[in-house]
Amino acid sequence: MRRRHLPGVLRIENRSYPRPWSLGIFLSEISLGESRQYFVATLGSKVIGYCGMMVILDEGHITNIAVDGSYLTRGVAKRLLLNAFDVAVGLSIKDMTLEVRASNQIAQRLYFKFGFEPVGIRKNYYAESNEDALIMWCYDISSSENCQRREKISSELGEADLVATVQDSTVSTSEARPPLGKEQPLQGSLEDAVQTQGGDVDE
Ligand SMILES: CC(C)(COP(=O)(O)OP(=O)(O)OC[C@H]1O[C@@H](n2cnc3c(N)ncnc32)[C@H](O)[C@@H]1OP(=O)(O)O)[C@@H](O)C(=O)NCCC(=O)NCCS
């Protein structure tokens, strides 16, 4: 995620969350170097989704993930999470966690697919709606079971009828590992390449 993506990110953020993050929060997050990893999915120059991850020692915390309403159920979120997991493995992260609204069954289904399991509740975490958060963890993200899960998700995306090139960019620091550079088919009927791009505040 770069500065130039933020108008598109905020457009999606404002439509996706009752208490959206401000421009200032995103700017602050993407300026924090390797402890924050933010990715965007783009279609041409249009931002159609994004995902953030906070890195604390060997834990990755998914901070947010959202997809443009016009591009839902086409595998964009799966692609973003696959990318986040790839980066997490590259950063030697062992376990991943997140909070999700107890009522958000759609997001929970997505997370279950990646091996996240519910481990607890944060009461009234979402104060504006008096709603509890489900705390989910995916332990040992590099286990063969979890790797197989992600390979399955990736191959299912691969069975879609349209093939597009996906290029994962580098993570947020200049000394980051090289681009992942893999090619994956894109689910759905998008007619352009979807790119997931790592965080960098420079542009
Ligand atoms: C949750 C969200 C990111 C999913 O994005 P998406 O690109 O539509 O998701 P994908 O197409 O990659 O689907 C991934 C999985 O999510 C689940 N899912 C997605 N949309 C669904 C729907 N309408 N109904 C049921 N399950 C759904 C499914 O398990 C799906 O896998 P499957 O297609 O193999 O069944 C999107 O709905 C969104 O932006 N929601 C608003 C923001 C939000 O709630 N974010 C999560 C905060 S914790």
C-alpha cells in the first residue's frame, strides 16, 4: 500500500466499516516500517481491496481486510490473505490472529478456510454497536496442514475460467526480500490483472 492508494482504500473502508479508519490512521500505519504490512489489490489503477497486518515478534495480527462492493465473491480477499500469509512466512511469523465481529459470518467463513479457529470473545469490543469480537488464531502457519490449506485455496482460484497475472510486490522496507512474483489465475470475470502490493509510504 502506498500513499497514492489511500483515496481508493478510504472509499472501500468508509463503505465497509461502521467505524472506519481515517486517512491519518492509514498514513501512520504505513509509515511504521516492517512492523506493519499493508497490501492492496488493484484492477488497473483502481484499488479493489486491501489487507493489513501488524507484526509483533513472531505473531501476525490481521488489522483489516475489505473488498470493493463491486468485486465481492471473486476471490479478492482470498488472494489478499494468501499474500499476507506468504509475507508472514517470509518474516518467520509463527502464528496469526485477528478479531472479527461475532455477527460477521462471511468474514468468519473466509478465516476458517485459512485455518483460523475461534479461541475467545472480547465482550463489547465494538462499542458503537455493543457487539462482541470473536478472537481467532491460526497457529503454526507453516505447518503442513496450514500450507496444504493455502495450496488448496490457491489451486481453487486456479480453476477459475479466467487467468490473470498476479505480482506480489516487496514488503515495506528497502531491505525486504525480493518480490514473490508468482502467477495465479483470478476467480471471476475481471478483465485485468489484479495486483497485491506491499506497503511503502514513499509514493
Ligand atoms: C469479508 C470480505 C473481505 C470477503 O471478501 P471477498 O473478496 O468477497 O471474499 P472471497 O471472494 O475471497 O471469498 C472468500 C471466502 O469468504 C466467504 N464468503 C465471501 N463472501 C461470502 C458470502 N456472500 N456468503 C458466504 N460466504 C462468503 C467464503 O467462505 C469464501 O470462500 P468460497 O468462495 O470458497 O466459499 C468482504 O465481504 C468484505 O469486504 N466485507 C466487509 C469488510 C469486512 O467485514 N471485513 C472483515 C473484517 S474482520
